[in-house]
Amino acid sequence: MLRVGSKAACMACRNLVSTNMGVRFRVPLQKLHPLSRAIHHRYSGNTNPQRPPHRTAARYFTSMSRLPMRPPKPPPGSGGRNYQQQRGFWVARLAARLLKLRYILLGSAVGGGYTAKKTYEEWKDMLPDFSEYNWVIPDFVWELSEQIDLDKLAKALPEIEEIAKLLPDMDKIGENFTFLKSLLSSETSGDPPLNATDASAAAAQDASDKQYKKSSDKEKVDQLQEELLRTQLKYQRMLERLEKENKELRKVVLQKDDKGIHQRKVKKSLIDLYSEVLDILSDYDANYNTQDHLPRVVVVGDQSAGKTSVLEMIAQARIFPRGSGEMMTRSPVKVTLSEGPHHVALFKDSGREFDLTKEEDLAALRHEIELRMRKSVKEGQTVSSETISLSVKGPGIQRMVLVDLPGVISTVTAGMASDTKETIFSISKAYMQNPNAIILCIQDGSVDAERSIVTDLVSQMDPHGKRTIFVLTKVDLAEKNLASPSRIQQIVEGKLFPMKALGYFAVVTGKGSSGESIDSIKDYEEDFFQNSRLLRDGMLKAHQVTTKNLSLAVSDCFWKMVRESVEQQADVFKASRFNLETEWKNNYPRLRELDRNELFEKAKNEILDEVISLSQVTPQHWESILQRKLWERVSTHVIENIYLPAAQTMDSGTFNTTIDIKLKQWTDKQLPHKALEVAWETLQEEFARFMAEYKGKDQDDIFDKLKEAVKDESIKRHKWNERAMDSLRVIQHNALEDRSITDKPQWDAAIQFMEETLQSRLKDTESVIRDMVGPDWKQRWLNWKNRTPEQHIRNETKNELERLLKLHEDHTAYLANDEVTTVRKNLEGRGVEVDPVLIKDTWHQLYRRHFLQKALSHCNLCRRGFYYYQRHFVDSELECNDVVLFWRIQRMLVITANTLRQQLTNTEVRRLEKNVKEVLDDFGEDMEKKTQLITGRRVQLAEDLKKVREIQEKLEAFIEALHKEK
């Protein structure tokens, strides 16, 4: 029998209670008490232990069951005297014992206290270690202890009756003790030894008893294992309930802190500081071999393996777009997970917060992520390397930074770019080659493991598995479909793949429906593993299952990697900063370190100053330029289509009528358009002239491309006021209808304008004739030039036509057919074959020169014709209608230039200035545009300096906060 309070009984009780409580104490068998070891052999079915348990137990029971003996009675016939002496002796001994009673009581008190303390320590060691859950309680909760309502906290805790329900069944434990007691009593009973005649019968009886006890013991062991599993599940549920209530309490505390209980400035969290560093690094173009080796969790896996679902379970929200069998993750998504009072998500470059507890905001967030992914993908591509940065905050979320990458594919399907597979591989390798990146390898458990591509890729990047965590998804489907569940055990033990990993996890991320909530997925995952034979048969360990355990493991690994590598990375950027600053001092010692944005602001101010300078141009300058340019634009039309056809009529009335009709048509159709074109071109030229003048005033040539782009874009956007054309047409029409020259200076100015125009045309005509007939005899002798055969024919034709003009000075502008035939025959008589078309073409230029020469001589005669014009005398020699025409043209040019100048200075210059400001604002918001227009080593060096300094400062602030958190 076991003796109450004996060492063997205490140890047996302790082992049995520990087993039923579900506490994992893994003590080597050799260190157990011999009696506990014997019980272990008995329950484990070990029929051949090193030492029979009944002998060990009998030895201890014999040693512990000895009792002190009573004094013997005196033998008969010994005599009374001896008896009295013995009696006196016992009285003396009794008195001595009574005197020692106080020492016995004192020793008992001391021993009892020591025993109680030792028992307390033993029971304390039996309790589970809750130190790993200290992270749930923030540091500042203790600061708020006085402000938290303890009554509400007490009400939030579970009642004692509910806790008692979760404790193991003491009745069943008592039954187990009774069973052990009967077992040991039967083994250690003091039955007398059997004689030789009964040995055979006893041996047969023992064999049958052992067989029966073996089967009953096996049933008992199975029952104990089931009881242990149920107790573990109850304990797990209790922990989950406490964690949930703790999360609610933490949420309340965070909300109070967010409202400003402490009346202090809220600092950025540790993970937010770290995420800012990663955001800056993602935009930083590394030089001097400075690479981004800061840790982050890289999520890789085959397409549709469940990467996004695992990430959503860790983030506790369905935040990513999803599709059936199609590629949804088209670009890397960096998700920064942190703890906060509200479950929200927001993008790095947006201030909008998406409430993840509302389905409308979740749908809007998924749509926004999909739009950003499609926008980042360039035309003709399927995936992009541009990173989308997203932050998710909420109560109880593990702090870490994860990057969800596009799923690895084995074949390019229809609709994908031909290089999609290689692009995905290059993106994945770029993230995984970071020696401090934690690789979260996702493998689909519902398909054959041999079809996996990502495991080979991960093995190449991390052959020793020092930073890889393997996750097997869809375990529910795997258990249902696989004929041998032990294959799952081989996977999670790392025996099936050649890939090595830090840890192996098995998770279930729902039933495959897109409408499932996170809570329903958690419940489904928990129910599955509670009833799964994988966990019940020991194929999977309890710490290897559920996304919750995965999240805790990944977070611990992430922060361990951060603490080990962040200071080394800070030193790398410090060295890079020193190199950049040294290069700047050597190459640009007198210049400020202006980055691209600061240079753009400087160029913007210069351009605006140049535009403002347009308003300082004098009216005389505007009008002179406009008048000259407008006449250059319309002079050809006036001479060729208006003046020459009318002047060749040789009749005053016909001349004036023709002039009026042609001027009216010209004003209605072409002249206003030409005038506005001239005004717009003049404005552009003046704007460019001012910018060129500023460039010569020690301006930085680094702005040349930007200024040219701003000028071109502003001019492209500028549109002239269409209503100005109608009013200009009326003004020009009225100016051309006026024929009254009021004074002699106006007359002389018109004659001078006419002479300059005719002389210019005569000079152009003579140049054309020289090109037609080739060099004359002087050029041929002095410059050794010869005429071509065509030039020789044209020269002979010219000589023949000049003889015709000398005979008929008043000849019309056109040759008659018989005159063409006569000229041709005369040339053939001299051996020159000529085409009639060539004769007419040569005649046109010769007659034009002849007419212009006559017009110039007539212009000289009209210098004294103003007196006859004023008194309306009719004199064929002094009838100067052509002078009046040129006066009308000149007056129209002056009035048009004045009108355009007013419109330029009052309206168009201001509108151009407004357009320039809009273009500068648009360029200022377009970083890609600024990168294209402001270039050079100086700019890149300043940009790198700014980035490296910012990264170093952020890293130092993060390291300081990290040390404080320790």
C-alpha cells in the first residue's frame, strides 16, 4: 500500500496530475523517482523494464512502513523489585520525554514550514510559463493602473465556476489513483511463497492475468491520452478567451491614450519608424555598393498557393483582391503591421483611413489596391517591380513588415507577356537575396509536392535554411485527398523536400470561399485541428499548427533579425554618407547641396521672373515688331494676288474696282488669321528672347532642359481669344476702305513704302532670272564657271523675248500663241530646240522685271503728284492709284499692329503667365518629369546625399527606440 505523505506517492501523484493538466514537462526517465519510473513502465506497456517495478516499490514500501515498537511486558516470575525498578526507569524516561516536548514542537514547526515551502515550490513549478504572454500588456498600462476602473476589469474576468469547468475532472483522477493503488497492492502484497506443486498452476494463472491486464492497461492508456487531448483543448480555449479579453482591454487602454490621457505628444511606434526607413530605401537608387539589407518578411509561393490568404490571416482582414485561378498580385505589396486601438489600413501616399471592420471600406480598399497594381504595370507587361506600401493597424496584431510578391508560375498563359515568368523570378530573387530577409515559403498542401517550383527557388537563395519558414496551406484538403497522411508529417518535418527551414507550420485558411470572414476562418481552422487525426496521432505538434502560432513565430524571428542586423546597416550608410560628402566637397565646393526639388523651385522662380518681364516691353517695340512681321507674312500675297493683277489692267477704274474686291476677300478670309498668327509667334519669340537673356546672366545651365520644356508646354496650352478675330476683322476692313491721304508726309511715306517693296521684289526677280540663265560672261571668265545646256537654252530664249519687249513696251502680261510660235521658230533657226512651256515661264519672269522697273519709274513721278491727288485732277501720267493702294496697306498694318499690341499687353501676356504657372505646378507634382528635365551628376549626388542622411537619421532614431524597448 502507498503511504499517505510518502515520497513515492507524492511523485506518482505529481506525474499523473501533470499529465492530466496538459502541462508539457519533458523530464528524462532516468531522473524520475524509481516508483514514478515503475508507474511509467506499467502504463507505457513496457513488460521488460531494467528493474521490475514491483520489487522497487516493495523495497520502498517496506522501508517506509516500519513503526516504533511498544515496550515489552515483564516476564512472569521476575519479582516485584525488579518490576518496580523497571517502572521507575520508565517514569524517568517519560519525564525526560516530556521535557523534550518543547524541542519536538519547535522542530515540528520548523519542519512543517520547510515542508510547506517545498510543496509550494513543487506546485509552482507545475504551473505553465506565462512569461511569453507579457508582450500583450503595453508598457504604459502600468502607468494607467490608477486610472483603470478595477471593478470593470474584475467583471470582465471569467467567474470561478467557469474556470472550474476548464480544470481536469478530479473524480476521474481519483479513479486513476484507485487503479494505481490496486495495481501496486496486488504486486507488493505479502503473500507467502508458492510451493513447487502449485508453481505450474500459478504460472498459467499469471499468464492469463497478464494478458487481461495488458489489454485493460492499453484501454486505460488510450483513455488517458484522449483525456489529455481534451484537457489541452480546454486549456487552449481558456487562453484564447483570456487573450481576447486582454485584447479588448488593450484596445480600451489605447483609445484612452489616443484621446490624450497623459496630455503628452504621442510618438511614432517602433514598427512605423522602421517602415519609414524601408519606404525611403525603396525609392533610393543605391550607389557605392550600398544595398538595402534591412530585414523584412518576404512572402513567396506558387500561384494560388494561398500566400495572400496567409497574409490576410496575419493582418486579420480580407484586404487583398482575389480571383479564381488568375493572377491577382501583379506587383510587390509591402504591408506594415502594427498595433493600434482601431483596425484600419492606409496607404503611404494617402491620408484616407479604411475601416477594416466595415465591409464597404474593405471593398474600397481591395479596389484601390487592384487599381494601383494595374497602374504600376507598364504597357505590354503583366507584372511590375514597383512596390505598393500599405499600413495595417489593429488590436493584437503582431508587429512586422511583410512583402507579398507575385506568385511563381511554371508556364506563361494567354494574355500574359512573354517574359512574365522571368520577371517574377527576378523580382523574387531581388527580395530574397537580401541576407537579412526572412523568407516565408508558402506551399499548397492540396497538390503534389513534386509540382512545387518555389521550393527549388528558395533552396537556391537560402541553401542552409537559416532564414526560411515553411508553411503548408490547405491541410484540410491534403488530409482528405492524400492516401497516406504520413506524407504531411514528412513535409512538416523537412524530410520530403531538399529545402531546409527554421520551422515548419501547417495552416488552414478557410474553405475556399471569397465571402468568408476572418473569424469564421479561425473557427474553421480551430475545429479542423481539434478533430484532425494529424494532431491526435502525433503527426503534427501543437505549436506547428494554426496561423496564430505562425504569426507569433514570424514576428519573433523578424525582430530577432532586426536586432542583429540594424546597427550594422546603420554603419554602412554612415560610411556611404562620408563618401558622398567627400565627393561633393571636392567637385562642387562653392555650391549648396540642392536636391532635385529645391533646384526645381529655384528654376520656377527664374521662369516666373522672365514671364513677368514680358509686361515691361514698350508699346513701340511691340508695334514695330508686329508691323514688320505682318508685312513679311502678307507682302507676297499683296503683290502677287492684288497689286500685279490690278496694275496690269492699264485702266484706273478697273484698277480701283479690282483692288477693292480683292482687298475685301482678303480681309474676310485670310488677313485676321495671318495677323493673329504673327502676334502669337511674336509673343513666343519675345518670351524665348527673355529666357535667353537670363541664361546669359550667370544663370545655371542645369535648368535649360526644364525651361525649354516649360516654354513649349505653355505655348502648346495657350489658345488665342477667338472673339479677338472678329473685332480685328472689322478694324482691318475699315482701315482698308479709307482712301483719303490727309497730308504730304503720309503721301511721301506711302511712296517710300512702295519703292522699298518694289525694289525688294525686283531684286528677287533678277535673282531668279540669273539662276535660270546661269553665269554671265564676266563670271565665266573670272570664276571659271560654265552654263548648263538648259541654262544655255533659257539664255537664248531670254534674249529673244527681250527683243520682243523692246519692240512692244506696253505689252500685256501674257504671250499670244502666235508670239510663242514666232519665238520658237526664231530659236530653231539658230539651232536651239525649245519647249513652249519654257518660253512662257521665261516670259513671266522677264515681264515681271519689266513691270517692276516701270512701276518704280512711275513711283518717282508720283512724288510730285500729291497736289493733283488733293484737287482730284485727272492726269494720265500723274494718276497715282498704286500709291494710294500702298498707303491703304501701310495704314492697315499700323492699325493692326496697334490692336494686336493692346491685346498682347492687356490679355495674352497675362494668360501666358497663367499657363506657365500651371505648367510649373504640374511639373512640380510629376517626379518622373522632374527627373527627366533636371539631370546631371551634381543633381544625382545631391539627391543621394539627402536620401542617405535621411536614412541614417531614421535608422538612428529607430535604434534608439529599439534600445529603449529592450
